[in-house]
Amino acid sequence: MQLDTNQNNISFSAVTLSHLYASSVIRPNDVVIDATCGNGNDTIFLTEAVGNGGKVYGFDIQDIAIEATHKALSAKSLLQQTELLLQSHDEMLSSIPSSYHGKIRCIMFNLGYLPGGDKHQITLPSSTLEALQQSLQLLDVGGLISICAYRGHDGGEEEEKAVETFCSQLPKQSYNCIKTEHINEQPNRPVLYCIQKL
Amino acid sequence: MQLDTNQNNISFSAVTLSHLYASSVIRPNDVVIDATCGNGNDTIFLTEAVGNGGKVYGFDIQDIAIEATHKALSAKSLLQQTELLLQSHDEMLSSIPSSYHGKIRCIMFNLGYLPGGDKHQITLPSSTLEALQQSLQLLDVGGLISICAYRGHDGGEEEEKAVETFCSQLPKQSYNCIKTEHINEQPNRPVLYCIQKL
């Protein structure tokens, strides 16, 4: 599968690189999860990546996020492959049918607050780590968990460090854990963590 | 352009990720550089990426590396798009025709020693940094310099830190500088640095 290169030059950001990594593992007809729908950008990316025969589960705890994602998918006629759930991502293990456990090809997290929404309603380390733990059980061999972590808001740096600690403690025999960050003069740019199951 | 996914599951390493990043910027018919031919793996990747209408310049200071690369390219009938130069990469600015200056789409560095060769013959910070400086002048807008830096051999850590310092001092208005590293229990795995020209 191929990254959308309609724009001749893609500027590498945590989000575009998460799509690049995910594109290299997602195949047509895969089942994947957007753990944080937000405004639907990752949900659309995932839905296009898995194609008509695939399936995307999308989670968000905010009504307006689910509505925005529904609207964004509808505008692109992509609703039929998606199931949007107004739930916290730390309930994903019980919400995803057990027949898919161990077979989810990609799980994307985009942490922090909803762009354009209430900046005080943020993802929190405790539920993020619980959702990551559940994600490990859901993930396919060769599959990928990507986490965009933001450092610029209150609590962001704490959450990013919690994600880094989680990733750094996973056994190398079972997982590649990769940190990708901008290093020139951009301390508040988001950091991308990826967990690849071996 | 698309990453080679003949293998169903790619294990993310500094080298496979450098190919993934490069694949997202290289277009058919581009002119690119392999700054460290080694055994020819990156040269082959680049030659296939630019296609029949493209051009690859390959540098190495070791006879056996140029010979190995020539042989590897020949086996795949890829010699016609390549020009192999038995020169240090810190001479690239004078060796690449001036009509290509500012138009090179990708420049790949794979530092350290030649796998299977003399482990004492290693790339050194002074010539690596000079070659990186020249690479900035050669690079196209939207183009990419990738550097795989190894920490496991004598002098490796010093060179990796020199590359990190070089990247971290480039102005954010003109470059995205990105560090990608394994963070779980793998301190000696190579680190990937990427410089994207904006």
C-alpha cells in the first residue's frame, strides 16, 4: 500500500510519519483501530488504507469528535467500513469482537486534546497506558501501534514520558519500539512512538 | 513510489526505515546519491527507486566496496543508471555536475565499517560532517538526506553524536531534522537521522 503523495512534497511530521509507517504494514482487507477519532483524519486514512473489504473501529469519548468523524467519513462515502464507538479506548478489548483479537493490523493513537475542542479535556496517562496494554493483546504479528504524543499542553510532557517508559520496557524479542522526533529547535513538536509486534 | 513489501512483514530497522522515508520522497527519473556504497544494498534500492530514467551516483573509498556494488548492480542489470566513484564522499560537491546542484532528491549515508570488510576502516566524523555540509548544497527542496549511524564499534558513538549535533543545529525554517531510534533494550542498534529540506 502506498502513501498519499498527491502533494509533491510531504513535510515530515509525527502525523505524516505515523501514516508512512502504517502504510508499510496495512494491507487491503485488514482490520484496524483508530483509538482517538478526534476530527477523523486518522480514521479516514485508515479507512482508505484497508479498502472496501476492510474494517475500522473508531473510539472517542467526546460526542463532537464522533460526530465530526462521522461527517468526515460520510463526505467521502467511507462510512460502510467503519464502526464508531462513543467509548474510551481503554474499553477496546471488550468492544472488539474476540475473533479479531491478535489480528488487528494497526492501532493509531493521537493523544492530547481535540483540535478546535475543549483544551482541558485531554487524554490521561492512566487510561492511555491501559489502552496500550489492551492494544498489545489485540495486535497482529507484524502489526503496528502508533502513538503521537504532544508535549505543548499541561500534562502533555508527563503523558509522553509515560508512553516512552511503557515502550522502553517491552521485550525486544517480541517488539520493536521506535521513537521518532524532530531534533532541530522544535521542542514542542509531537513525538511519534511506534510498537511493532514481531 | 512504493516500498518493497515482498516480505509480508518488514521488521523496522534503521536501514528499512531509511528506505521507507526515502521511498516517500523519491520519484521516477530523480537524481540521487549513495554516499557510502558498501556492499551495494542502498545503491540497488536507490537505482530501483529512480527507475530507468533516473541516475544514481555512488561513492566509496574502498576498492572492494565499489567492486561489490558493481557486481550487485550487474546481477540485477542495473548498471546503466549508475556511476560509481572510488572517492570519499567529502568530494561529492566537486564530482557531481553543477547542473544537478540543488536538485539531488536523496542522499543516503550508511556509516561505520564495511560489513565483511576491515572493521578498522571506518567513516570518521570530520569527513562525514564535511560530506553532510556538501549534501545540503546538493539537495533539492523536498529532498532527503538519511544517515544510519552505528554505535557499537570504536568511534561509533562519537560519530553518531557529531551527526546529531550537526542535525540539531540546522534552522527549522529550512529543514526538518528527525531522529529515529529503537528504545527497548537495544542500545547498540543503529540510529537513523533524516534531514528534509523545506
